[in-house]
Amino acid sequence: KSQQLSDHSAPGEEDEPSRQHDPWREDPNFVHSAFAHAQLLFQGVQFAASTHCLVMIAFTVLAILLCSKSGLDISFDTSMGIVSVGTTFPLVFSVSAGFERREAALNAMARFKGGVYATYIAMKLWERDAVDGQKGEWADQLDQLFHKLLDDIEWYLRNPLSSEESGNVVYDGFQRLTVHNRDFGPVAGHKLGSGGMGRMSSNIRDLVDEFEQMRSIRDSTSPIGLRLFCF
């Protein structure tokens, strides 16, 4: 505590410039956070620098060089209406559609997170019989299943080379989750088809629906014609 007090000036006095809000010293996690942001920025640049984008940029630069005075010196009269209708509108529409897809994905992730918490809390509170003298064993097993499921979903959504097999791995996790929920019924004092188990099954169904929404946003892209116009 005395060491902490020595790092700052007395009350009413200003700290030395070198000691004022230094996040690198105050929060060691700041370095990891900065690295994570830099990594995210690199992933965004890597995603934008696709082969199609680089080819279109190369053709654009080549056309400008050929039409310049030092090249073929090509000039012609044109109307800005072509630019506004054929380029600006598709570009604005594409950007707007991209943000709408982002908001839809965030909403799906939020509902998925809420469903995970609701299922875990229900299994944590409804357990009646202790397993090996420890109550909460079913919720701990569910926590492990959720961690494995979330890892598989994150890998599928982040990996640009995700395939149908990786999507099937996610559904294997949902199957294990359903089996665990079925076996939990007698422990909670509910039978299959009862109201309590029905709510649990409904939560799992909602998780599948939210994953499918995120999956459709991840796998589908804008029409190729619209993307070509945006260049």
C-alpha cells in the first residue's frame, strides 16, 4: 500500500508527467488488448485485399496510365451521371447492406448468448439429486459442452476455409447438448414432454436457429454484379 501511495503525489498536487495515466504500467492487459486490436486490423486488411479486389485495382491503375498524356493520351467527354448511377448508388447500397448484415449478426449473437445463460441457469437451479455428493455436476458438464460448442462455432465463423464438415461438427455439439438435456430430465423431476423440459428444448432450438442465422450471414455474399459495380 505504501508503494502504491509513493507512485502518486500528495492530495491536491499533480502527478509527474511520466506517472499520469500510463496504461502500459497500470493495466498489464493493455498490451494484450492493443495486440488484439492490431491483429483484428490485420485480419480486416487481409479480408479486403482479396484476389478480385487486387485485380480490379491493377486494371484501374493500368487504365489510368494508358489514358494519361505520357501514355496513349486518350481523352473523351463523359457525364457524371454514369458515375453517380453506375458506381455511387451500388457502392452506397453495398455499404448499407454490409452494416445491416453486421447488425443482424450481432443480434443473433446476443440472442444466442442469452439462450446459453438461460439454459445453464435452469440446469443449475433445477437439479435435485446430487451426483457423487456434489450438487451442480450437471451444470458443470453443461458448461463444458457449451465451451466446446462455442469453440467450434467461433472456428467456423472465423475460418475463411470453413466447409460443410466443420458445420457438421457444430451440429454434433448441438446433438450432445440435446442428449445431455434429455438425461437431465429425471434428475430435475421432469418427464419428457413436460413444461420444464419443453422450455429447455425450446432454448436449444432457439440456439440452433440463431446459429443458422449467423451461418447464413457468414456464408452468403452480395451479388457478384453489385460487387463488380462497386469497383
